[in-house]
Amino acid sequence: MNNRPIGIFDSGVGGLTVVKEVFKALPNEEVVYLGDTARVPYGTKSDRTIRRFSIENADFLMRFGVKVIVVACNTSSSIALSVLRKRFRIPIIGVIEPGAKKAVKLTGNNRIGVIATPTTVKSRAYEKEIKRISGKKKVVSGACPLFVPLAEEGWLDGKITLDIARKYLRPLTAKGIDTLVLGCTHYPLLKGVIAQAVGGRVRIVDSASSVAEEIRDVLRKGDALSGPSKKPQHRFFVTDAVEQFVRVGERFLGREIKKVRRVHYV
Ligand code: DGL
């Protein structure tokens, strides 16, 4: 047993979709969350910048004695995971592998679609991971940069959002995909319109729940799950204004966010 907290970071609020699943799957675990809201978005930045930001975020979480770091950002996971794994001795869990594994399990026709930020698509991280797990699969990727501001603005349905989703997703459905990975932590909020745009036959993989399962497996293997002895005191940190994070973040987390503090290391 190990009652130290789990550290989770994202470029902003998106990683709260992962936190939501962690709260559900691992109710005894205490979470320290960091949203790098001063430097969001990561999805359009260079690899070098994303690696630097990711190391600084992980360094910050290490101050809390975290037992594992979850990189709850697809862009950061696709670019910085290996650097973080070399630098830190605790387990580092990304969001790419769990989503890729689930998609490989679900596809019937071996055609998997992936939607993500431009940087994640450019990195081909999902494609490489899917091919590593199972060589035969065909992967079709598309960047959907407008989905991030739409999710943050709360434009989760309605004609404009649906039209944008249709435009982004048409090239993928035209290739006959039967499974679609939501390769960005913001996208689960738009799952409804995305499902409508791709049609009922395409299965949607929201990797947040797979990530929570992966965390449980890693902690269980290391005999590091928290005991039920105390009520977890979750903490949230941001690198920019607290109010905006709370307003948007409560929608992502699906509950009230308390104890948010601004940090000044950036
Ligand atoms: N959280 C990021 C991701 O999952 C999306 C937002 C951003 O571009 O920073 O890729």
C-alpha cells in the first residue's frame, strides 16, 4: 500500500476528463492536478517546446512526492513521454498507449481513425503505437484544431459544431473506418456530435477510461494502491488565472472544483 498522491498534468483543462475517470475507478487515490493554462495550447507548438514544458510540469508534481505521473495530454504524451521516462524514476503513464490498445481490440475491419491536435497527428504517435501492437491495422488520422476552443467555450452541440465535426470527419469515414480514437483530452466533451458526424456504425474510443485502468494496473503491480483509510484531499494547480479554469473545468470534471491554486514556476 502507498498513500502518496497521483500526479496528473495537462496543458489546461482537458486532462480533467482523465481525472474524472480516475475518481470513478480509483476512489481512494489522492490526485494532484496541474493545468498549464498559461501556455496552452500545446497542440500547435514545436516538439522542443513541448518537451521543455512537460519536464517543468513533471518537476513541479514531483514536489508533492507523487508515486506516478500521468501525462493527461495527448500532445505531450506523443512528444515527451520517452524524455520523461528517462528523467524520472517513478512510472510515467501516457494517454496514447491505452487508447491505441482499446482501438486495436475494438476494430472489426482493421481500419482505425484517429483525431487529434496538429502536433499529435504530425508525430504519428498513434499510428506507430497501433502498428507496434498489431502490424496489420490501417490508420487514418485527421487534425481537428477547432475542437479545443469549441469544448472550452461549451459549444458541445448545435449546428455549427456539428457542421465542423462533419467537415473534419468526412475524409476519415470516406476511408471506411469502423473505430475512431479521440486522441485529445478535450474531445470527450464533443463525443455526442462526433458520434453523430461519423454515424452509428463507427465505435468511438475515449481513452480516459482506459488510462484510469492502466493507472490501476501499474499501481497494483507495484503494490502501490492507496488504502481506504482517509478521504483523499485532491489539489488543483494552474499556471494562469484560477477563475477561468474553474468555470470551464467544472464542465470537464462534471463536479465542483475546490482548492485551486495558481503557481508561478513558468
Ligand atoms: N490537452 C491537449 C491534448 O490532449 C489539447 C489542448 C492543447 O492543444 O494543448 O492534446
